[in-house]
Amino acid sequence: MRVAFLGAFDPDYPRTRVLREGLAAHGVDVRLLPISSRPMLREAALVSSWAFRSGGVDAYLVPSFGHRDVPLAALLARIAAVPLLFDPLVSRWDTQVRDLGRVAPGSFSAARVRASDAVAMRLAGIVLCDTWEHGELFAHEFGVPRSKLARVPVGADRAAFAIGAERAGRARHSSGEPLRVAYVGGFLPLHGVPVVIEAAAILEARHGPDFARFTLVGDGMTAHRADRDIAALGLRSVQREGRVPYVRALTALAEADVALGIFGTTEKAARVVPHKVYQALALGVPTVTRRSPAVSELLPAGAGGEPLALVPPGNAEALATEIEGLARDPARRDRLGAVGREAAVTFATPEKVGVSLLEAIERAKAVKR
């Protein structure tokens, strides 16, 4: 089987990397046809790439955030008589209007991004969703038939699982040393970084700066507020690093005693299990994140125990108490990390994600016939 990835996408974006590794693991010939996202060149580049490099494929896939590319890709798929799958990962309308607050509700811009979502999702033969919670949003808000939805979890790539295997053989945190707590991410509102900083302040007030050391890695929308709050509170237990290369980000998580997921209170935060959570699970790092329908859907407790430590969204006191408990219970940390990695191995490896994606492709091909 041959599958072509079409559009203005980043081949190394974690979601796209997992999808292509997953297909390759099952012997699929994956052709990556990324194009420039610059205006005026995008459509011409897509047609050129399709005309000269996509022959003989069995399906097209427009990767994450490629809403603008779907209408033309759908036309090209129809000409080639092959199915088109779309992996939006997010709704542009939900992200820009409700999560980030960059676009005013009811404005022309809000209507435009909403229409972009609806058109792209309706034109694709199959629409991938990372959780059924996201799938329900696509169905309810944009009229996507549920029969066109296919759940394909975000998962983690081979690099994360490989580093996790190396981490399993290393010595753990020594008693008497500060607990190393890491957040790695894009400082999006749904991540709830202010909750993390407030929890750090609570722990520093209770135990001093050497009880737990927080490292916040990355940059993004709320990063300036985070820097301001850290300085205003005079926190000595919180260290900031800017954006780092992908492998360094994985290493920062792997070096932690506890990894942090998301703690925001937005509707979107309840629908996602983000890359950072899957990566931490693959690394075998004990992970704390917010309780949500999406987490319950994908990571239910099994016979081996809880794969994640869960706290209420937006609750700094609960997060501080959870970290406090993990600092004092190394056996629980080891158990949490092991159970989390075992859960990730069962459904979040590229091979497992690839099975779900292959099933979606076969469905798309059957519909096309």
C-alpha cells in the first residue's frame, strides 16, 4: 500500500511523525509531499507536488492543521479516484475563538474559521479524531457524520519509547535531593501553566525552595505571564528554559522525577490528551495531569493500577498536594511510571497507532469503491 501525505505540513511535527512511523511499521510506503505555506504559492505547489510525485498511491492524507489544503486535495483525490483522509487534530474555530480567545465570537473572522472547519471536514472521506470527545465536537458543531469519524490516538514516536527504555535502566531520584518536576510545552491556555506556578509557590511556602524544583521548558502565548508571575512571587524553585529542539525536550522530560501534563479549565482541555502526556508515559516518567473525559476514555485504570495521577482542573492546591505525595513516596512514583509506560505500550506506540490508521484507510477505500 502507498499513502501520500499532502499539504503545508511539518513532517517532524510529533503527531505527523507518529502517523508516518505507524504506517511504515506495517509496510506502507509513505510519501511525504510537504509544500510551502506562503500565500499565492500554496495551491500551485500542492497541484505541482500532486501531479509529479503522487502517482500510484492508494490514499491521500492531509495532516494536522491542513484545513486550508483539504478543498483542493479533495478535488485532486477525486481526479485520481483515491480516498482522502483528513487529520485536523483540532478545530480552528474552537482553538481561535474559544480556547485562545484570539477571534471574537460572532465576528466575521469567527464565521470564516468555522466555515473552514466545516468545509474541510465534510469534504474528506474520513476525518481522524484523537479522542471521541473531539469527534463529538466535529459531529455536533460542523455536521460531520459520525460514520466518517475514525479515532486515532496521538501516541508517541519511537524516539520517546527508545529514550524511555534507556531511562528504565538508570538510577532514580535519591532521597534528600529536590524532586525534579518538568513541564515541556507550548504555554497554551489549555495547559494551565499559572496553576503550575501557583502550585510551586504553595510548595515553596510550605517546604522551602529545595523540596521540589520545577523546570518549565518552551515558549508560547502564556510564557510572558509565567515569567512575570515567577518574578513577582520571587520563586527560587522554578527555572525557565525557552524553546528547545525536540530530542532535548524529550530528554528534559526523561530527566524529571515527575512530568506535568495540562491543568487548564477550557472546554478544549477536557477533550484532549496532548503530546506531552503520551511522551511522558512512553518515557516511563510518573505523570500528573488534569482529570477529564478524554483521559478517562483513553487511559482507564487497569489491573496494574492508575497510569496517571489525576487532579481537578485549575486546582493548584490539589496539584501541590499530589506532587507533595509523590515526593514522599518513591515506590508510588516507580509504580506510576511503570504502569503508565505499560499502558502506552498497549495502545500508543507507532505500531498500535498505525493499526488504527490502517483501519481508517481501509474504511475510506471501501467507501470510495
